Amino acid sequence: MSLDEQVSKILKNFENATSNEIIDVLKQIQPQFKSNLTSEYLNGKIQKILELDDESEKKKQCKALIPYLDWYLQGL
């Protein structure tokens, strides 16, 4: 499955995606951002999510990162 397909799948069915799936896709698109600041900010957010133990809290934090998935599909 291509990265575009993975991103689309998560956006279409966010509630059924695991935080690990979302984070994995975010890590794959992170290097493609043109701004180092944006990439570093996203990396910091990902690290904070990975430190959490509660899956529902992880999903809540991942939901705030949906715009990054949208940006990716729109061509950054």
C-alpha cells in the first residue's frame, strides 16, 4: 500500500486506526515537509505521544495532527 493510500485510509476511518498506525504514517511523511521547523515540531509531538501509556489519550493527541495528513495529500 502506498503512502498516499495509507494516509487516505486513516483519514477516512480515523476512529478505527490505531495510534501506532497513525504515528507510523506521520513519521513517513515528516521528512517530506519543506520547512525544518515544521518537521521538528511534528517530531516533538510524535515523541510526546509515544511517551503516553493510555491508548485513548494517544488517539486524542493524534487527532490534533490530522492537518499534517491533509497537507500531505494536498501536496505539502
